[in-house]
Amino acid sequence: MQTVDRVWFWAKIAIVVLVLLGVFQLFRINDEPPASAPPVVRYSYGSVVDGTVKVSAGGFLSYRINLNRTTYLKGSFDTLSEKLRIDCLVLDEANFQKWNAGEEYEAASDTGHLPTANISPRIGPGVFYLVLSGSKNPDRDIVAEASFALD
């Protein structure tokens, strides 16, 4: 009889331990998620664009540049034909929004409507956009070789 009591005693202890572990797991799993870490800010450096680009008819290409310092954006583009021309602009974020909305804007650099050009404006810190615009060419796509980098 004493052995049967001992078996029941250990069985009851095992059941209590399993119930306690189950309750602990429920609280652990349903715990509040940790607060999100702030988003990591990625700053631009090096090459912005290097190679062949295609500016759609009447459209534009824009490259976002996020700087935590003042630097030079140096580069060039070449459409490889005197008849094919694009505009190259460097705009801060506010002026990019104005330009995109068709409002008056102020550019850090504006080549005008040319087949080839070099730029090297000093920009930063802040968010800037390098824009290759074919808005004055509503009837044909423009292919150009472009190479721009942060110095």
C-alpha cells in the first residue's frame, strides 16, 4: 500500500509541474512584442548611376541621394546624337516636389536641354534628386550613357 501511495504522490507532483510549465509557456508566448527599433537611415555614397539609361518619351528618371555631409556630385551624360537631348537637374527634396508638380523651382544644377553635359555641383546634407528629364521629347525615348558619382 505504501508503494501505491508513493506512485500517486509522484504522479501528482508530475501533473502539477506540467500544469505550471504549461501556464508559464502561455504567458511567455503571449507576451507583448518588443517595441520596434527606429528605422535605419541609409546614406548615399559612391556611384549614383553608371551605364546606359533610357528616358521614356516625355518622362524622366530620378535617383534619390540621401546625404549626411556636404559633397560633390560629379558626372556626365551623353545621348550619342546631336538630335537627342535631355535635361539634367539636381534638386533638393522640396524643389523636386515643385518641379514634379510643374511649379517654379530652384535647382542646384541644371544643364538645360543638351545632348551631352558634365556637372559637379556641391550638395548636402539632406535629400537630393538627380533627374534626367525627357519632358521636352514627348514623341521618342532617349537612350544615353550616364555616369554620376558622389565625390
